[in-house]
Amino acid sequence: MAALHAGIRAPEFSLPTVEGRQISLQEALKKGPVVLAFFKVSCPVCQYAFPFYERMYRAHGDANASFFGISQNKVKDTNAFIKEFGISFPILLDDPAGYAVSNAYGLTNVPTLFYIAPDGEVEVSSVGWSKDDVEAIHEKLAAIRQQPASILWRKGEQISDFRGG
């Protein structure tokens, strides 16, 4: 389980995007809630989850919220992952030499997904793939847009309820 759970204040951070632009949690929270999805490119559960995270991002990209992937890999490998899985939301780089942000968030496994309210409090903390947690975040993002949540799962898709990271 992630050490950070619902009700805990999310640690502040500033990380570079794969393009080299700095992003801080503090600045992102000024826009609204923040979704963080930590991953490693070699993780099979991350490879399973990220296309669904991309669907959620595309459904809510215009909401007053921010959505970031946080890679535990070097930029070259991260860019290959982005391309292979069609990720369009911003990806930040947690330095593989020390994983400072991953450690501050108490990560033990990836993927780990957090929904952070504008006041900085973690409202959803999800380790591995949890269909219920993804749906909960999807509904929170839809509520910001004051719209019903769109359907994330395509007809005929077999979506696992849970996959350990």
C-alpha cells in the first residue's frame, strides 16, 4: 500500500517534464485538483493501466484540474513509453538516482494513482490497478465539469477489477 492515504496532505514537489519545463504541485493546485500517476516503463500493470488513464484524461482534459504521469525512468525510455501507449497528458521525471518524489509519496509499487484536492489533501490513493478507484477519480473529474461521467470502458472490453502493481 502507498504510505500516503486519503486524508493526508500531499508533499510539495517540483519536477521537470520530459520537455524540460518545471511543474510544481503548488502551482498545479491553483488550477484545481491534481491527478498523479506514478509508473515505471517496464511495469506490466503500468502498461495495462496507462491507456485507461489516457481515456480518463481525454474525457476531462478541459476540466479545471491537472493530470500528470510521474516516470521513474530516464527521459529516453519515458519518451518511448509515451509513444508506445499514446499518452498525451504531461509526464514528469522523478530522478531515478534517488526517486525523491516517489519516496516522499511513500511508493512501494507502481502504478500508484493519487487524486489530490485543491487544498492539497489526498482524496484517493490507489496502488496497482483498481477499476473502482479509476471510476471514483473519473466521477470526481466529471463533477468538476458539472457533467455526468462518460463511459470509460468500451463495449466488449474485459476490464480487470484489480491487478497488483
